[in-house]
Amino acid sequence: MSKIIQFREDFERRESYMLAPYAVHNSDSRGRHYPEPKHPYRPPFERDRERIIHSTAFRRLQYKTQVFVNHEGDHYRTRMSHTLEVATVSRTIAQTLRLNTDLAEAIALAHDLGHTPFGHTGEEVLNELTQDIGGFEHNRQSLRVVEYLEIKYPNFPGLNLTYETREGIIKHSTRYDQPGEKNLFTEREVLPTLEAQIVNVADELAYTAHDIDDGLYSGVLVWEELEKGFPLWGEIADRMRAEYPEANEEVLRSLCVRELINTLVTDVLNESAKRIEAVKPKSVDDVRRAPYPLIGFSSTMEEQLQYAGKFLYENMYKHYKVLRMATKARIIIEALFEAYMKEPRQLPKTSRSRLETDPKEQVVADYIAGMTDRYAMQEYKKLYDPYEKLL
């Protein structure tokens, strides 16, 4: 046996005592849809993570909207930076709870691959336009991306990720992500792995913190109003002012965002440890059969996140400047969809070839969903601006 092969097997053996018994171990993965030989020295979930990072859909996240359209400023979060923040938090929580960090990170890196340009507005519009084929939902689209739309290998479509990573993608669920009962990867009553549950809380934690950061930086949110509407933020702000009285506004904002993330992560760790201790799972199957998710926030923190969500919805997501961006996005997505449906020969060659096997609405939706903000705007200009050069 070569030393390289022995390294992978040694790694998998070390997992048996490094990871908790209810964590997902690489050696116990249910495998890939299309059988592949094991890599000489890279475990399965590490390979998943790297396949996702090298995918075209992942690179496009850099120019997809989180809240503010990409061209509004270089310092606002994009779907890429959001994804990386979720992955970092997920890895920290998984490592502390002795769970599989590679699996948690892989799910986190893939959880938004199916997002449309222009954030949730793009998703809403595509959902309205595709009701004849069951609508559009970005978790389902993320799974389509990794199972079908990415073209990287000669012998199979997609990235051929492990069962556990794909399950974590489709079962991703937060207060804003609800793929629906009929679209779940396995039976509705079966919970996903703890690694997948971690990504659920890390996603909500990350977008709460960074949307506040971007909102304050942009001037869309008012600090004093935020302290009143989100009590936890007020408590943190008072603490940071007392500890760093000389800090200017920019530094104070950074201190408060960092402390908010730390507070939320600590709460998740403490609450999850309590739930795990109460249920006492002995295996991944026990996790799946648990009466409730074992990773989550305490009731006190859930209440605080409700305050934060309500405040952000009323003061940021529905702010007139953000709504103006959403209106423009709606016009662009609707116009692109109409143009391609009327004349699908305007689609690129790869998409046109799929018209022989897939519904036209699905091909058009897949193409638009894969666009970045700036590409969608460029396509809109090419299609509707008579002075835009095409050659």
C-alpha cells in the first residue's frame, strides 16, 4: 500500500476519535450518484468543497446581489462574500461541536449557488414567470446547479457531490429559505445532518450581522433607530462605547458587528450543546430521527433575531432606495424572460442544445438564474437599447 493511500485511510481512522459519534464521518458517506474511485489522499467532503469552489456558479456569486446591487459600491456584501462568511461561521461551530468541518463548509459554500441576479427580487420574479413548470426556488436551483447544470466532467453531468452535501443544499432552511415539502431531498420528517443544520443557523446569523453593517454604512439604517428596534444591538453598542470611548463611528460599527456575531455564535454553541445532551444521539441516524433540530438559537436569542428581522424588513429591505433597485431588477428579469421565450435562438449554444430535451421555460429560467447582475444588465441593453452595438 502506498504512503499516499495510507494517509487517507489514517485520516478516516482519526475521525473515529476526533469527531463525535453523531457527526458525519467521511468513511460512512452514502457516496455519489455516479460511482467514482476514492481519491488517493483527499476525503470525500473535502473533494466536495473544492469542486464547489472551482465551479462556474461559485465564481459568479462575486457579482450577484446580496441586498445592494453590485454596482452601487465596492464595499457592500455580494452573494460571494455572504457565502464566505457563512462558511467561516459554519466551520467554527462544527469544529467546536466536534462535527465534520469539511461537510459543513461544503454545504455552506454551495447553499446559494442557485440564487438569481438581483437577490430575492430576481427569485420572486422568476418564480412568478415559471408557475407552469412548478415555479422557481433557489435551494432547488442550487441542487440543479450541482447535479445537472455545471459541466465539468466527461462521464456525468454536474459536480457529482456526495449524498450528504446535496441533502444539505436542498434541506437548507431559514425564515427566508423554505424549499417546501414536496421539494425536500428525502422524507419530510427526516432531519438533515448536524452539519447541514449548522449552515441553517450560520446563514441567518451572517445575513443579520452583515445586513446591519451594510445598512449603517450606506446610511439606509439610522443607528439610533436600530438601537431601539433591536435591543441586543443597543446593549452591545453601550458595552462597546464604555470599553472603547475614543472609537470613531466606523470603528464602533465594526466592533459592534464583531461582537454581535460572537454573541450569536456563542448562543448557538451553548444551546446546541444543551439539545444534544438532552437527546443524546449516538449516530447520524439518531440525529435524523430527533424530535427537533439539535442546532439552533436559544429562545431568548430567537426573540432578539425576530426584532432584528422585523427592523431590517421595515427599515432596509423596504427602504425606498432598495425598492427602486428592486423595481429596476423586476423590469430587467421580466424583459429578458419575455425576449428569450419569444425567440429562444437568442440563447447561447449550450442553452439552445437543451431545448430538445427540457421545457423552454426551464431552459430560459436556468440561463437567467445563472446570470450575474452586470451580465443581466448588459443583456438587457443589447436586447432593448437600439444604440447598443452588437458586433
